[in-house]
Amino acid sequence: MDILCFSTTDWDEIWGSRQQIMLRFANSGDRVLFIERQVSVEHLLRDPALLRRKLSRWRDAPLVERSSNLWTWCPSLMLPGRYYARLLNQLGQCLLARQVKPVLQALNFTQPILWLYPPHSAPLLHKFRESCSVYHCIDRFSGTQKGLKRSIMEKEEIQLLHGADIVFTHSRGLQEKYTRYTLRPVKLIPSAVDIDHFQSTSDVHPDICKIPHPRIGIMGTFDGRLDTELLQTLINEHPEWHFVFIGQIRPGRTNLARLLHQGNVHYLGARPYQELPVLLNGLDLFLIPYKNNELTQYINPLKLYEYLAVGKPIVSVPLPEIMAFSPLVSIADPEHFSDQMVNTLMSDTPESRQARREIAQPHSWDARLQEIRLTIAEFFAQERT
């Protein structure tokens, strides 16, 4: 089958569920056109790295063949203000559809499955003669928004929930929240991990070897979800601990400058996905230090499954999707986080590390893809009856 996927990230950004799922579709013989992140002027002004990446893509060919059966295409600059006026969003999405149609024709995609990640994508429905439409919801996107922007984001997403043939969510909270808006039952597809990749080696990256023990790891996209006050307290209270940040900083979403200038903080930047196992292997403890708000209460962190696959101990704030993995994941509120880190470091054993590796096994991306394929097959079977 052919899949037309509209993503909320570029292919070369932090490797997440969008790339994992679409690459597996392509590797199993399906054809995928992956439409990269839509940006407007305000995004480029806020994020110099994004500006450089987009300018490079626009200068070169926007259509790139990434592997057999998989292409990415970079949209041109979008109209600003799509979250402040529904008419602007509708116009922008219609213009985007007009740009994409010639690409589909050039690749000979016919009646594709339309796979949507952006919550404002309802105007794209029925624009491509799609055989099936999927909304794959991986965040409570309006969670921390306020006022007019929140109102419009919610209305756009509800329209998409009403219109999509299939809705996947990555957390039970989102599944329960959105069920009343959808045509069919919402299917839960949690985050997952590439088991073979993260358990492929016990080697440690040279950049990690330079850092003294204990090494405390925080990995991912650093944005407004991160509890910087909690991290600042931990860093100040424990100068003997070395905090290792691995990932991409979202400019304008969080300010890590004060943290990263501390003597016991090591920022290794955004690293290629291929390097992550050897980076994580050298750490002693992993953290999930998120704020408690409407956005994080619905999150199912990808990093949780990658941490589990490596096997090292984990301390997290109490989030619904993570608490199900207790006691293999230690849970603590900000007031008791430091004490829990000490206890977890001292009580870790080879047996508990092996238990974490084993509990990660059922949560593979290959298993998730099987569930997705079954749901799609059931939809087509129902359509034929």
C-alpha cells in the first residue's frame, strides 16, 4: 500500500515514533511519502538551527529518496497564524495539498492511506482520494496553550477526530479523552523502542568516558516540558553528581543556559540515533524530570522505553503512563526526587537491570506495527461488508 504521511518533525530531527513507524512500513514493502514539518516565519526567527536546515532543504531538491520505498518532501514556507484564525489554517492546508499532489503523481501514488500527525490537519481530509485516513495523536498539543490559540487548536483537533477513519493515541489518557469525538473506537499505540538497536552493544562512547561517575542522564527534546527548577536544585545540591544532557534544545521553549554553565553539567548536544546506545551505556542513572501539567499528564515518553532497554535505573516524576512500570522505574515528586535518586543508585543490582531489559522486550516498534496493521486491516474489512 501507499502511505502519505504528514509529520510534525523533519526526517533528520530527533528520531521518534514518526520515523520508526514509517521506516518499518517502507522496509516491509509499502511505499511512504513523508511530508516534513510545516513551518512559517515565526518558527524560523525563533530557531536558527531550523532556519539553516530548512534553507538547505529548499536550496537542494525538496524531494529526497531516503531508502527503498521511502521519500521525504519538504514543504515551502507556510502562512503564519494558523493557530489564531481557522480560515488561515484552512487556506494554508489547501495550498499545501496543491503542492503535494504533483509529488504524488510523480511517484505514482494512488489512493494512499493518509496518515496525519499535526492536529490542525482536518482540511487535508479527502484531498488525495485516500483509501483511509489516520490521525496518529502523540501529544495533547493544546495542553499548555491559553486563550484564542488554545480554543482554535482544540476546535481544529476535534474536527480531525470527527473526520479521520482511524485514530491512534499513544497514551490511555488521550484514548479516554478523545473517544467521544471519533467515528470508531480509539486504538492505543504506546511509544516503543528498537530493542535490537539499544541492546546491540555494551560499548561506551568516548565522550561519556571522559565524565566522572556518577553520571546522571537526561535525554530527549528539551522544551517547556522540562522542570528546570527541579534540575537546578539537584545540580546545586549534588556537585559530586555529573548531569549529562543529550538532545535538541527548542529555542524559545525553555532556557537551559544557566543549567548548562554549571561545572557538573555536560551538554553533548543532539546526537545521531546510531550513537545513542553507546552514549546511554555509560550512564549510571536516567531521569524523566517533567513538569506536572496538562501536556505531560498525557505523555508516553519514548525515552522511557529506550532507558528500559538499556537497563540502567530510572527515576521519574509521577506521570500516569510511567507509574505502570513501578517498581522497575522509581517514582518521586520533586520534593523527594533527590532522596529517591540516592536510594535508586545505591539499591541497583544486576538482577534489576536485567528485569528492565526484559520488560522492554514486548514494547518493540515491530510489535507496534503489527497492531497498527491489524487495525487497518479491520477497517478495510468493515468497509467491504
